[in-house]
Amino acid sequence: MSFKTLHRGENCSFSPRQTTIAGKIPYTQRQTIIFDNPPHIIGRMSVVGTKEGKGPIGRYFHRVLDDDKMGEKTFENAEIKMLTSAIDGAVYNSGLRPSEIDLIISGDLLNQVTTSNYVARNYHVPYLGVYSACSTMTEALDLASTFISAGKFKNVLCSTASHFATAERTYRYPLEYGCQRPPYAQWTVTGAACTVLSANGNGPRITMGTVGKVVDFGTTDLNNMGAAMAPAAMDSMLALFKETGAEPCDFDLIITGDLGKLGSDILRDLMTEQGYYLGQRYIDCGNMMYDVSQNCYQGGSGAACSATIFNSFVLDKIFDGTYNRVAYFATGALMSTQSCYQGETIPCISHAVVIER
Amino acid sequence: MSFKTLHRGENCSFSPRQTTIAGKIPYTQRQTIIFDNPPHIIGRMSVVGTKEGKGPIGRYFHRVLDDDKMGEKTFENAEIKMLTSAIDGAVYNSGLRPSEIDLIISGDLLNQVTTSNYVARNYHVPYLGVYSACSTMTEALDLASTFISAGKFKNVLCSTASHFATAERTYRYPLEYGCQRPPYAQWTVTGAACTVLSANGNGPRITMGTVGKVVDFGTTDLNNMGAAMAPAAMDSMLALFKETGAEPCDFDLIITGDLGKLGSDILRDLMTEQGYYLGQRYIDCGNMMYDVSQNCYQGGSGAACSATIFNSFVLDKIFDGTYNRVAYFATGALMSTQSCYQGETIPCISHAVVIER
């Protein structure tokens, strides 16, 4: 059965600008923003660790580390170095001078987003720290696009990073403990990514953004992130589709952040229940990151998971004309170890952007 | 000597709109945003703990707790309950229905900003998590004003919270350890605050925002926050003054977040060195929060310190006409315990907003 037989309308003729401005969704509680002057993507860089470099899409990444510690004494310092490398590379790729960057928006998974804070210290540039777990990249892109579209800043840099060794220490157990992983677990991606947006340029544009709501379906297992995040992805996807009148077939590609194999299967089912058949145009970055032989079970996770794939594989295909309109839903689990130890469930969120060539 | 004798120009005739649009500061690296359609402050609420309620400005707060644990099993849950109380109160004060809130921007001091995440779970409203330590309130106000000014959201809620017991556990030592505090230490404020901004209304307006840069002068002592943050406050204050052509006498009141007694004395010295005499129009929220008899040494700190005072004492005085133009610089220290244990210094930041009646 082809996906054509299930999606709701045969003729997809989506015009976001028209449908939303004339839309029937009331202003209040509307989650999707249409950018009046959509910013261009003018620079990007992805850096990944050794394991990610050996995965199925390893050849797309701009830099693959041969030492996940990068010669540093601590994994935290390696993460800082990796994010710095991604930012420097993206600025170089954009053709801008570092002094032409007006604003850095960055976040990561560590307590008090320290990686981003310590990286921002090295650039004498206005800085906004954000926290949205693995959905950081799209939150940053939404904010940057708002600033640029409103004419408040011209060149804005969005970045994020995660590191397997620092994330395990922060969220689960120290690596030395050698804790056994359940089959539904995911593997935090070691990587960093940066996107440079600008009011000027010729690159693809971010035309819309959807700000997610916090959704909690009651999952308590710190290892089962995919199942926890799938309902949040559904919530934001429905918001984007309903508020703009779009359907899955209006997009050449729909990507989610890091639901993994299990989580993305759950999302497909949830969306089918809602009358939207995602079909082959839907991929999940967590699901793509590792080969089954790499023993990462449900796949990748972490703020860098979708951010590195978006800035390499996905943008490559947008730049070369394979895809013209892509919806990118990064997904984040908003718990801390403290809250889970205290018996709390895991609230999740998904922010989205639409990129058009 | 009156402050009049030291500040640079006798005739202060600051017109922000005129000076900035016609300003000579290049677009690139400009930190100050002028909001084209300045949002109104239409609702607010401050909630504080017992100790803060007994302080010199205790009578200004809207709610003073009689139990800092609020009947909850954990201090973390008390912080969540306190922030919920502030949000509900501010929405009620604004005259809006909860369903009319379009966006929540919130952050706090806990790992992974869990307080804000868990509070946002209870409101089915788009949510953006931010992290800027004790400078969270002004980062949120800057973002909210940008969204409203650009016409993307109408009613936006900015909130933050901190709790002495959860912050000590997160940043320093467990309370049970009974660690002795050095004389230059500050006391994390137990409190929560919320401001509701709207495109419509009659309240005071947020006319400008300054996005801070990360500044690190090499302080390593987790207890000496005032000294670490003063240079960041200076950096943002100089940016606002230089980019708009303003001088201290153009403001009826200049407030900083939580530099405390020591930090605010350092800031006065730093600004005098730069040719700006702050004089009596400058106050620090950390310095105001406690009486010397309360044994809090240099004063209050924490995200709620300036946020609660801004939403009570300061806005009261703006609403009643005592002050017509106020500059509010919240200051944040961006370290984590992990980074300090690894020998890192403390990077700091200060975001600012200008409120005009």
C-alpha cells in the first residue's frame, strides 16, 4: 500500500503563508509562527564522535573525531572543545567574520547548560542560554528566526552539543559503574552542531516555527526516552498541520529528533490514529544514527543527535535540491535525575521548524 | 557631594527612540534592542519564603509563605508549588483567563530547569525553557517583548523561581552537612515571581532590552557571587548607556539583580572608573532583601531575588508614578558545581530591560 492511499487529501497544495494568515485558528493558543522575513541558513557544521562516524550516515558529517576526549583531561572539556569546533566551522562556512555574529543562542544537556556557557565565554558576542533538552536546536532556531525576522539581529548562531560520557554521568550512572542497558534504551550521541542564520543570503529559509507544549504521558523510566517523547512530537506535529492546513504529503521530508526505533514506531501509530499517515517521508534521526551492529538498541539520542544530522545529511539534501520543504521536530525529555529519583514522571516537549528551499 | 556633580552631562535629555535609531553604533555587535511595539506589563505576582517576608521590604510582596516546604514532601515540590502560585496569581492579576495566555517563558536554578518544566506541564500552553541563572527574569522579558513586539504572540508570561534549600543542594552542600558560610557569601532567596506581558493594556511598557555577553574575570569561589557578577553587570550597563546615549540620570531607578553589598560596591567603583556615577538612583536587589540582623552577610541571591523585588516593590513604584523610567539589570553566574570542581572559573552574564511608564 502506498502512502498515497491513506493520507487525507489527494491534492496537496499547501501554501503556508496563505493558509495561516487566512487561517481559522484563533490567535490565542496558536503555536505556529510564520516568519515575515524568513532568515536564510548561511553556515553550518557538524562534529561527531568516533562511534557516530562509523554509523550509516557517518560520511555526511563534517568532522569525525578520532578521540572522543579530544586530548582533554575531562569529557566536559571535550564537549566544550567540540562545540567550539562546530561554531568556528559554521562561522567559517558562512563566509562571515566572527565579529559579524550578532547573537549566540545555545543550550545543551549538562546541568546549568555549562557547555554552552563556557563556550560563549570565548566569544565576545551577546548570548542567550536556552534549555530544552534534545529539542534545543529547534528552540534556538525558532528564537533566532524571530529575532532576525523582526529585524532585531542580523546574523544569529544556533548551537548545541551532547557527549555520551557527560550525559551518562549527568542523567544515569557513572560510566565506571558499568550499568547494563535495557533493550529499549538509546545511546547519547557524542557531537556538536551549529547553524548560522542571516537576514541576507541565498541559502534555504526557515519559514515557520512551532513552539511546543509540555506533554507528559506518565513514563517514569529514564532509559525509555522514545516512548516518553513520542506524544510530545505528535502534539507539535498536529499543531503545525492543523494550524497551517498542511498534510504530511506537503513536505518532502519530516524528521523527528531522537525518538529512536521504538519511539518513532509509536509516533507513526499515534499519527495514523489522528488521520495522518507519515509513510516513507518520515525519518527519525535517532533511528538513523547507528547501525544495528553498533549495539545502541533503539538508536541515538541527545541534543546533538538531530542537530548533527540536520546540519549535515538533511541540509545537504536541501541544498542539492532533493528536498524543497522539510519539517524538523526535535524532541526533548525535560526531567532531571533529581525529579526522577523523587518519583516524578517525565515531561516532554517538541519544538519544530519548517525549512524551505 | 551630590551625584549631579559627577555625572557627565548636566542636561539629561535622553530620547531612546531617537538616539538609537539615529545612533552611531553599527548594527553588528549591538546588544540593545528597541521594541517597536513595546509590550505592556498587565499582571504580576511575587511569592516569598518566611525569611524574605521578615526582611526590610517584606510588606511589598504579594504572598509570604508561613512554611517554606508548603506542606510538600520535598523542597523541589515546594518550589514547583510556589512558582505555580506566582503564575496563577499573575494571570488573575492581569484579568486574562488562563486560556488567553499564548506562551510561557520560564527558567530557574535547578539542573535541567526542572521547576519550570514541571510547572509548564500543568498548563497546556506553548513553553520555552531558558537558562540564565539569576538573570533569567530579564532574559525571559527580553524574549517575550521580542515576540509581542513582532506580533507573534499576544499575551506572554515570564516566570522564575529559586529556593534556598534546593539551590544549596544543587550548587554547594546538602543542608544537613551544616557547612559554615564565609562572610562574603549571599543567601539564595526562596521565592517565585511572574510577569504577564501583553500587546494590549495600560500598564508600564518594556521599551528596550539589552542582551548580555558572557564575562569572566576569573573568580573561582562558589560563595563569592557578587564579585564574579559585577563585571558582567558593568558590561551590559555600558552597552545600554553607550548604544542609546543614555546616562544614569536619565533613569529614575537603576536596579541590579543580586550582586549583594560587596558586589554592588564593586559595580559602583567599576562604573565610576568608566565615567558613570550611579549615585543614589542605583539599588541592588540582593542588598535590599535582608536586614543585617538576618545573618545573610552580603544579602540575597538567586533567580527569585530580583524577580520578586521587581514584581512587587519596583513595579508598585512605577505604577504609582514614583518612577517613570527604570533600568533593570539581572545578573547571573553561569557555572555548575561540576565545572567548579574541575577547577573552572565562573562566567557571568547580565541581561537588562528598560521599563517606562
